[in-house]
Amino acid sequence: MAGITRLRGILDQIEATGTLFAPHMFAHVHSRVFAALGYATCPSEWGVPGSGVDQYADSLPQPTLRDGFMEPLSDEPG
């Protein structure tokens, strides 16, 4: 994707076509980056904790789900 520096332009192109988007993996990053860019309701793929799919994410605080939606993550750095 070319990283966060090109993300805004890519999102603009996607929105211009009327297409919905959803980031793939790295949910701890995506959920915060996309929210900061004004996309707080875009879906974030989150691996099943402890499954070994994303060993890095397994070591980080896991999201709390309520009625099928993720509660906000801590606003602490990280």
C-alpha cells in the first residue's frame, strides 16, 4: 500500500469510486490510524487471540466487543 504517508490519497481514490474498504491485519495500528483519519467506523480485521495468526497482536491488549462492535482502545501511546 506504500505506508501511512500515501494512505490519504489511496482512501480518496477508493471513496471516489463509492467502494467500501477494510484494512487487512495489524489491527492495533489500523484501528487507530483509520480512526485518526476520520474513519472510526471502518471494520478492522482482528485475529483470534492465541491462535498464532498474529503473534505480535496476541501480546497486546485485546479489544472488548459489545453488541458486535469494538469498544475504543486505550488512548495511551502505543
